[in-house]
Amino acid sequence: MLVASALATGTVVVGLQGCSISSSTSTSAPGEDYRSSASVEQALIAAYDAVILAHPSLAGALRPIRDEHKAHLSACGVPGSTAPVVTATSTVRAAISALITAEISAARAHSRAALQAADSHWVRTLTFLAASEASHVPALRTVRELETK
Amino acid sequence: MSPWDPQLQRSAAAVIAGEQAAAFAYGVAGAHLASGQRAQALAGLDEHRLAATGWAAELRQAGGQSPAAASQYQLPSDVTNAQHATQLLQQVEAALVPLYADLSAASSGDVRSQAISQAMGCATRAVRWGGATQAFPN
């Protein structure tokens, strides 16, 4: 459970970054929102890596989703800040649930960023990121169902 | 409401046409699905119809011309069983995502906000119908 809270903390940080985008658009340096989104993706990739490491049986189901976050990160065009070291929770169920929470936070952060962004190409990218991340939720629910039957 | 610029009008018209096609696909697919899935398909049919009429009303108000729905659409492949039906729904839902991403990029404020939530909803439904997740759903 300690580990679950570590991941949850990472998620809260992601959410807060989203807030800071929306409340300080006019003052934020150019490129800051790209970096913020890249950091969200980097944190998600780290979270998936940790779960796959702790639960190798999930690799087949989770790696494709992890790779989609890699593609999202490339689309941000900048590296994110280094993701916090994450350790996955001990149970499969809790680990997948934590990923679901992280995906919901990421989708929310990206849709909020899309609303605030000025560059139309970046708005389009952020809309795709939010849509893809929202769609990861039912996919993860299916994995959780199959794995904990 | 102030008139929409041509780019925004074009994106909205594309979304309307996409939603009309999606509603048609849901009608076709629903006929091949059994109870639970059929109810889900009927709900989807309503949602897409509502989205098409809603966007059409907004576009007209903003000085644009809304495309008329066709009575028939060419389906990507024949739908003769439940598996074909769910595949069709995966495709039409995913195909709406780039249309909404374009609308999102061409708009601001409320319209953009709606476009983003619709993009998320379509991508989510595509996966619920059994589609694979995608980094850039289309």
C-alpha cells in the first residue's frame, strides 16, 4: 500500500501541473506546456514500467499501452522532467487500478491543457492525447477483470 | 453568436457528416447484436444522432451550412453477424476522433471543450466495442 501511495502522489503532481497550466497561461514561458505534457507522459511510462517489472505476466497486455505513451511523448517534441522512481504495488489488482487513476489524471490534464493552448497544431495533439488516454481506461479495466478472475 | 471562420465551419461540417454516418452504422450494427449489446448500440445511435443535430444547429447559428444526412452509406465491409457489427462500431468511433481533433484545433472556448470531450468519448467507445487502443485514434 505504501507503494500505491507513491504512485498516487505522482498522480497528484500530474494533476497539479495541469492546474498550473490553466491558471498561468499568460505568464508561462513558451514551451512550458509542452514540457509539462511530456512530463505527464514520462511519469506514465515509468508507472507502466514499474508494474511490468513487478508483474511480468501483465507485460503482454500493458506494453502496447506503454508504447502509446512513448508515441505521445515523442509528439510533445521535448523531453519531460525526470519521472519519479515508482515501485508498483504488490497486487495485480491494485497495480492496474493505480494505472487507471493515472490515465484519468493524464486525460484530464491534457484536455485542460488543450483548452488553454494557443497553437492549433498543439491543441490537436493534446486532444488526441486526452482521447487516447481516456480510451486506456476501459482497456485497463478489461485487463484487471481478466487477471483477477 | 458570431460567425465562425471558414476553417471552423469546415471542421464542424466534417464532424456533422461523420456523426450522421456513425448514427447510420449504429442502426445497421444494432440489428445484428443481441440484447445487452443491442441496448448499448441503441444508446450509441441516440448519442450520435444527438451530436449530429446539435452540431448542425450550432453551425447554422454561426452562419454555416450543415450537410444533409445521406439515406444510405457505403459500409467498409458487409455486416452479417455480431462480430462484423462490433468491428464496424470500433471503426466508426475511432474515425470520429481525428474529426473532433480538427474541430478542437479550429475552435476555442465551449466548442473546443465539447470537441475534446467528444473525442475522448468516441475513443473510449471504440475500445469498449473491442477495438485496440491507439496513440492517435483514427
